[in-house]
Amino acid sequence: MRSVTLARRKLGAGSLWIFGVSASSPLTVLVGGVIATYATTGVVGVPASFVLITVALVLLAVGYLAMSRHVTHAAPFYAMLAQGLGGTAAAAGAVVALVGYHCIQISLYGLVGVTLVGLLGGVWWVWAALVWLIVAILGVTRVSANARIVGTLLAVEIGVIALFDIAALTHPAGGTLSWAPFEPSTLFVNGAGGAFALGMAAFVGAETGPVYGEEARSPSAVRQATLLAVTFLGAFYAVSSWAVAVAVGPDHVVDAARDPQLGLPFSVLGSAYGPSVVTVATLLLVTSVVAAMAAFHHACARYLFGIAREGVLPARLAQLTEGTAGGTPVAGSVVQSTIAAVMVAMFVVAGADPMTGLFTWLSTIGALAILGLLVATSVAVYRFFRAGRGGTESWFVRVAAPTLGGICGGFVLMFMISNLASLLLLPPDSPRRWLAPGLVAAAAVAGAVWAGWLRRFRPRVYAGLGAGTPEPIGVLDQRLAALDV
């Protein structure tokens, strides 16, 4: 018998935490994101930026996770926007989420291909094709089995980063442990906006816990895992970026990050532990990226399933693997793999650089999309609780957290948009810098237009947006009456 629901009560808080942290790809953030932030912005206070971003994300997450307890859905942004802001916002958010998560997942093929070329030689897209096959297989495998594999790799990855932190902090440049990178005077300088923008991008993926809400053992597991993932990553990134500055000295960290011959942070690992550890760290960089790709693949597949289940997309996209206890979204997984293969092939045919073309552009688009969704969802959370639909949540959860989180997130979003030229490695006045936000905006408009079509020609589908599972006829009739159709 073919299942019609996702596998129930399969994932505990530990598994959900693993997916959230691995999607962020900590080693990739250290090797790529932190070094790039120092190099491109010239800001020494990168560790301080991670502390402030963590506070903003926790505020955003409090309301988001509180609402997820009441609105459990495989496509959480879509469902929360539906319940808080209505069907048009939900459809717009659905398209933006699909674009965002697909862009982030596909961007990593460029990074993993180039990394493997540097390690083993060959052609980047051949390695990318091999990784694509691995991710495609993981995508149709039981998610609980994925958690065990990814968790093992993540534990070793975190161990290697911890070795780097220990080596840097116990052997500081000049023999003195400097706290300057945490001082406001080193953060709030020219380039601070870019530091906030790049720092925010490092957290993308940590918010995916509610995607597995229908498969989690309890709503509290989702809340605990996601909040722990955000706070863990914030502390881990702050300490690791501080360790980079301490290793070479805060006064020299920007120049050191801009010197590719120095090879931060691998040079510190090599000096402390020998070249074999550097080789292991490089291999772990590959597995870190693959784990992140698998996590985003799962998120894309579940979004496609959750939206198709309600008739917004073709029903065949809601197909699951067989099983009486619930299944895995096999159709969504196959579609995600197909889209990834086509997109990577297009970049290969166009002769685009896998890093500056594929990785940089698509990851920036994805980060913009997800941050925009978090800000929009904070408004939906506020309106949902204001309507008295969330039980007895505290004033902080209902009002303060979504309001403060939305404001902080909005400022980071503005910082990101204002620094797009540097993020995309473009001249400051290049009109191409508007392509990324333009694509996200176009996705939102396309979703809103689709919602308008559904409202007019398929009102019952429109009335059920964000419901998750088919609602009683009476509930749908009430929604239809409110639409006056």
C-alpha cells in the first residue's frame, strides 16, 4: 500500500540538529566564508558580527518555531505565510523558497567540484556529476538513515575545526591573546554591511528544522534542535573567526586573508599538526559540502511534496515511497535532482566559472531568498498570534520576538542588498548587481500571479493553501465563503 503521509515520528532532536548544522556546512564557512569576509570587507570585527547576527536569528527563530508548533507542514514558510498573511503571500513564499533552496543546493556543485580538482585533479564538472549521483541516492533513502551518515561526518568535521581553534588560540601571534575582534570599534567601520551580509549567509540551513516537522517525534524536538543549531553555529563561528584573527594577529588578518599563498586556515593546521591533518581537513571539506547538499536536497523535496499535496503543483509531485508507516518524497527528490543536473549542465555549456559564476551567484540568490522569507514570516507570526490562534504563548513569543527579529532581519537584508556588488565580485556601479534581488522579486511576483489564478479558477485549492492535509469540508466552506466565491 502506498503511503500518503511522510514517515511519522522518525526524527528526534539530535537528528534534526544534525540536518540544521550540516546544511550550514561549518567547515565551508570557516575555509570559505570567514576568510572571504575578512578579505572582501577589510573588517576585523567579524567575530562580533557573528554574535549580533546570532541574537537577531534567535529572535526570528522564537516566533517562527512557536508558530511551527501550531502549523506543522513540510513547507513551513509557505504554510506560515498562508496562516498569517493569506494565500497570495503563501504562493509567493512557496516560489521564493523553492528558488532559494534550489539555488543554494545547486551552487555547492561548483564548490565541491573545484575542491576535488584541487585535491585529486581532473575536471570540476566530472566530480560534480559524481557528487550529484551520491546526493540523488541519499535523496531517496530514508531520512533517518541519512541522519546517521551525516552525523558521523559532521562529528569529525567539528573535531577538525576544534583542532584549528585550539592551535590558533594556544599559539596567538605575538604571544598575546587579543580580544580586539569582539570590540564594536573593529566592527562598525566601512565594510560592516558586507560583514553582516556574508555572516548571515553562513547560517542559511539552520532554519530548516520545521521542514521535518511532520517526521519529528514531537514539536518540542523541532524547537529544541533549531534553537540549539542557531546558537551553536553562532558561538562556533564567532570563536573560529576569532581564532583566525588571533593566529595571524588582528592587525594583519585582513592582509593574510587576501593572500592565497598563505592558505588560511589550513596553514595553521599544518603548522600545528602536520600535513596529514591538512589532507584530512580537505577531504572533510568535501564531505561537509556533500552533507549540506543532501540537507538542502531533502528540504527541496519536502517543499515540493508539501505544496503538491494541496494541489498547488501537480499531484504526482506528492508521490512518496511505499510504506504503511509513511514514506519519503521520492517524486520531489527526483525533480530536485533533475533541476540540479539541468542547471549545472547549463553553466558547463555556457563556460561559466564554477566558483565566481555558479557558487557565488546562486548562493547569494539563495541567501537573499531565505532571509527575505524569515523577515516576511516574522510578520505572519505576529499576525497569527494577534488573531488569537496560538493558544497561550507569552507576550515575548507573540509580539516582542517577531517584531524585534523582523526589524533586525530587515536591517541585515538591507545590508546584504546594499553590498551585492562586493558579494558578487562586481564593480560597485555594475547594473548586474540587481539581477539577484530581481530574480527573488520575480519569483515572488510569479507566485502571487499563480495565487490569483487559483483564487479565480480553483477556489477550493486556494482556500486550502497551507492546510497541510485535506481539511474538513466545513472548514473549507468557511474559507470559500470568506473569499466570496
